Amino acid sequence: MTRRQLLHSAAAAGARGSAPAIRKIEVFPVPYPVTAHFKFFTKPERPSVLVKMTAEDGSVGWGQSVPIPTWSYETVESVMVTIEKYLAPVLIGRDPFDLAGAHAAMNRAIAPSFSTGMPIAKAGVDLALHDLTGKLRGQSLAERWGRKSLERITLSWTVNPQTIQETEKLVEEGRARGYRNFNVKVAPDAKFDLEMCTRVRKLAPNAFLWADANGGYDTATALQVAPKLAGIGVNVFEQPVAANRLSGFRELKKQGALPILMDEGLVSSVELVEFIRLGLLDGVAMKPARTAGLWDAKRQIEIVQDAGLLFLGSGLTDPDLALAAALGLYGAYGLKFPAALNGPQFLTGSFLKQPLVVRDGEMAVPSGPGLGVEIDETRIRA
């Protein structure tokens, strides 16, 4: 039987409700060398965990968790233990097409705190589910969701200088690699940030310029900085204050100097609905890794679009599968702004048979079944 016949056979089985159950879930810690300074990396390698999900018929799906302990509380060790000891046991024997049931089971095994518990670990499992079921049906993410995908996603170059003098060099490096849009890391030094943003805007007068504070300002400073950033020509202001400073978001939204995006403080669609009702944000910087994967990320984008708010695409310096998933999601939902997917900027190495590449500041949206890419398992086990 040919591969195409196998795919059609599997699709027919899924339609009959007799999809092969999940038989086994494995985890593999795989690091990626870091090639340049980035505020969240304190070691020369970016940690990640690959997740292999095998069905009863031998079909395989792959996912990836991308913990960064300096950004979130999750680590490689906690991700691996969570998946091996708590998530895998409640998923073995389940229908992989029952995504809602899988997430409900995972949320019973690891309960929420304010929001979804261990979302980065759960994202790796969710991506493996999407990859497995997409391959069983022979469908890409967009096809699975009944949507027409963009062919390419325009990227944004991250500017994160350690000194003001480095700003021009970093912008020129991005331009030399075909990037035309920029996102800047700001906070807590407002004076430094305003000078840096002024220089970036002067060097890239037509760029979409996106300032991300990662919650690093207090409310008073953020309120002072926002109008000045707007005067420089910054387009959006992401996570200006810490995730638990909701009154600060309300004040910044009311001030109206810049569109206010949420990131770190937004994990599930439950609080997204609440935050919209409370008038705390103008949009979301989406990260599938932060939302326990594609299942809820997709719902969040739909909520934001229905509310007439901004949807921007970001990531956790994603490599390989996590990057492919983000591209597939943003392509399926017609992302209109440059995506801050900076894995290709700061990381090297790949565990894919055909690595994802940047061409002229853009990346092609994977169009194959599942997440659209293939893992080279021999490299992982080596």
C-alpha cells in the first residue's frame, strides 16, 4: 500500500470513529546552541523537550516544549517529569482526535493555579496530538481547521542591545538578513529604552516597530514611557507591567497612548474573556507554547478577532517543531503583522530532516500533514 493510500485509509478510519488509540508517549531533552546575546538566555544552549507520541497502528506524531526558566517557572526537568509521570498516563489508550478530552484529562492530572498549570509542558503534548492526527488524516493545520493558509509569514527582527552603541549594529545585521521590521526589548531603564527606540526608528522609518517590556516597568513608569514611545513612532506596547498588575493594564488602556498587548499574564481563553470584559487590553501577542498548545491558542485568536482586537504573533525563541506550529497557526489565521519568531535569529542547529529557513525576512508556512515537518529521529537518539 502506498503512503497516500495509507493516509486515506487512516482518514477513513478517523471518520468512522475508529482512530488508533495512543499507545506510547516519550520525551527527549534536546538543546540548541545560542548564537547571540538574548536577555532570557543565561547559558550557551536553549533547552527544549521533544515529545514523541505513537498510536496503536504505529503512526507517530511529534511535539516540542520550550521552557525558559528565566521567563516562566517551567524547566526541562519539570517538563519531562510532568509529561512522563502525570500527562502520559492519562492519555494512553485515548482517541488522539479527542483534543478537548485530552486537555480536560491533562488539566485534571495537573490542576491550574490562576490559569492552566504547566502550560509549556502541555503544549508539547498538544503539538504531538496535532501532528499525529494531521498525519493520520493527511491534512495540514489549516486544512484540518477548514481554513486557507498564507504561504509565507513576514518576521520581525529582535533588537536587544547591551549598550546603546550596539543598536545600529543589530539593526543593520537584521537588514542584511532581509528583515524590514523590528521588535525591541525594553524595561526597566526608561532613558535607555527611549534612546534605543529613537535610533531604531531613525534607521528603519517604515518598519513596524514593536516594544516589549516583558512586564519590566512599574505602572507609573509605563504611563510616562507610553506617550514618549508613541511620539518616537513605536506601533504597539507589549506587556508593559507585570502579569499581576491588572490595574496597571487598565490605566494604560485608558491612557490610550499606544495599543496595549498582553503576553505573560495570558495563558488560557478563560482569562482572556475576563480581561477583555474588564477593558485591560487592545490585543494579544500570541504564543502557542504559552497557551498549552494549538487547541486553546486557536480559540484565543478567534476570541480576539471576534472582539475586534489586535492579534500579533510571537514565540519563545522557538526551534523546529514549536516554530513550525506557530507558523502553521499564524498562516491559518491570516496574521497581518510581522511575527516576532526569533528562533532563527538566536539559535542554530536542527533536528528536522529539512530545517526551516528564513529567506528575505520571511518563512514559508509548512504545508505537509500534521505540523508539516519531519523529525530526524536518528539525530535525537544519537
